[in-house]
Amino acid sequence: MSNVLEECPTGIPGFDTVTGGGFFRGQLILVAGNPGSGKTSFSAKFIYEGARRFGEPGLIISTGESFKEFLFYMKGIGMDFHPLVDKEMVRYIELPVPTSREALMTLSEKLVSEAIKIKARRIVIDSLTPLLALNPPAEVRAILRNALKTLSQTLNATIIVTIEMPYGSERVGVDVEEFVTDGVIKLCLVGREIATPYRVMEILKLRGRSLARTKYQYEIGKPYGFKVLPHSFTQKAVSKIERSKRITTGLSGLDEIMKGGIIKGTTTLISGPPGSGKTLLLLQMAAENALRGEKVQFISLEEPKQQLEETLRFLGYDAKSLDEKGLEIMFLNPRELTTSSIYNFIDVLLGKESISLIIIDGVTSLRREYGEGFLRILKDLSFNSKLRGVTLVLSILESPLNGNSSYISTVADNIIELGFREENNRVSRTLLVLKSRMNWIDSTYRKLVLKDGRLGVERYADEC
């Protein structure tokens, strides 16, 4: 008899990646979380993918939600259980909460008999909290432990038990610490004062797996149902940067400084104070690339689409014509974004066919919402853009020259600094290429000018 445990992949996107394969057969997993954190969704996804992808019968014992409600809510987030129920791959049992030892024994017997009847390989009890609240915890643990041990030995079933955590509590549950489990997963709905709440998962324990005590954000909703967002360092991939291919900056003088433009697949940071010309430069870059046949996505985190289209007209471009040629402009409100929705948006965006350039204007607003945590978002965005060979251009307010954006400049392959200079009692706009990876560039201040309705780059008179 082999001493090696058989793996039980959950099928939950991202979870099997961060755990190195999911659970093991016969394990008992405790999923704890505050209301709204997604305990039922996580457990349902485990059952759903087990039946749908791996052909493993699943049993769900619910002490709080009707079958009709369950089917409705799960379908709403992308899991249609109807076909699996019709094929008898999933069984859902609603049980009233037992209030006596006899009723608790009946529940235990029902659990075992139903699981054996369908030869369940995956079992969920959702939730343990009412049982512990209305019955002596010691009795609940003793009776359920015997039932679950029977199922583990007889069917080699993997079992998830959920439990409620009060808001603000760090304890996994009431008297549940003594409940012998192979894994403990904590889900948390984190509220923010103004912006949209987000969800965080912490895997506190998982026997047989070597885990970093790292928190992972996750999302609930279509099309995945439940999806964990792995950190990018867990991926092994090859960058698709193409040094021989360039993306124009839209400014002839700037292309010259950068030896023909931005290397395709790299990340460029445009920094500068308000009014220095960041949005004008980015819109001209987007327009010129669209005119050259590139598919461009322009995302503003600060200005509405209509205002950006007016700015394009100011620069002499026809916004409608550019849209037809492949320039898509959109506005995203940072306060309405969660980290998970950002990652989902990135997946969709990078999955678009033939997209070659993504421009995000106003990245500083993300920092206001997420603090220093937004740097990981940018690193992952840059990393995944490189995997797809997509050129990424970002704008921020902070200047790398004064050290305020050193945290973000590490993301960039190229850095272009915009600013101001006093000249003959007038203020002119300046442009400086601070960094251009794989290029040896002339880091001399240039004048950013507007001539004939378009931006251009010139040398200062005292440097000619």
C-alpha cells in the first residue's frame, strides 16, 4: 500500500496554483469567514468543478439556504448546477438545524447514508455555526467527527465544513479550534470607507503543502464563480519583448531620442506635475499608433471619455475615425474598482485579439485608493503585458528625480519626465528621457512644444 496521498485538485481558478495542487483525498478542510466573504461560493465551486471537470459526485448539506435559493444564487455567479443535479452528479440536502442530541444523530446518519448512496467523493457541510450555537459544542464535535471519519475511510471523500466568523474577529470560530482538521482557510470581506470592499483569503493550514503565509485576493462572480488571484511570481514564463520592433511615441523628436520609438512589449512611465502635458502626449501617442494600424486601448482613471475625445479634436484628430481604426477609449472610476475586478479587467484586456498598446492615464489615483499595495497591481500588469508582447504606457504625477516614485520606477523599462522651466520670464514645458532600457540615450532636457496643433520636441536654443 502506497504511503503517498492522492491529490484532489479543487478546480478553483488560482487556488490550485497557490497551493501547489489543491487538497488531498480524505482531508477535512475548515473554511471560515465573515458574512458575505464567500464561504458558500468557495465550497460550491469545489463541488461544481469536481462534478463537471473530474466526474466526482458531490454532496452538499445545508443548514441555512434552500435548494431553490442555492441554485438561483450560484447560477447568478456563473455556476449552473441544474445539469449536474439532473445527472445525479450533485445532491443538495436541506436540513433543519438540530436542537437535540437525537436530532443531531439523525443529521449525522443522514449525512453518511446520502454520501454512501451517491458514492460522494466531495462533501460540503454549510454551515457548522448553527449546530454549535444550538447544541453543546462537545457533542457536535464528537458526533460529526465520527460521521466524517466514516466517510473519509469508506469513500476517501474530501470534506469542506464552513463556519461563520463575526466581523472584526480574528478567531476562526467558537470552540472549533479543537475540531481536528487538515486545512484551515480564512476568507474575509474587507470594507473600505469610501471605495468598494474587497475580499482576502488566507490559508492558515493545509497538511501536505508547503505554504507561504501570504494573503490572496479573490473575486466572486461571472464567469468563474470563484477565482483566487495568484501573485505573478508563481508563474514561469518567457517575455515577448521584441527589440527590433518599435511603437511610435507620436512625437518625431522623441522617437529620435529613443532610437526609433518604444521597444514593443516594454513598459513606459510618463511622469510629471499637473499641466505638464502628460495626457496630451498620451493621446497623441494613441492616435498616431491607431493611424499606423495598431490596436490601442486608452484607459483614463481621471477624465471622462467625452473630455478625452474633445482633447483629440484639439490636437486635430477625428475621434470617430480613430475609433474605427482601432483606438478604444474608456474611463474607469478607481473608487468603484476592487483589486479583484482590476485583475479580471486585465485578463480580459490582455486577452483581446491583436491588441498591441495599452495606455493608462492617471495611475496615481490608484495609489490613493490602494496605498502602496497598488505597486503589486502595476508589477503584475507589466509582467503579464510582457508575456503577451503588449506595450504598456502609464502616467503618474510623482517625479522619479525627487525620489517620490522610486517605488514605481522599478516597474518601468523606460521613464520620460515632463516638467517646467523658466525661460525669458516665461515658463516652458520640458521633456527628459531618464531611462530607456536596451538603448543608450541622450538624457538632455528638451522643450515640449505645441505647433500646428500637435506636440513636438525641440532643443533649447542654448543647447543648439
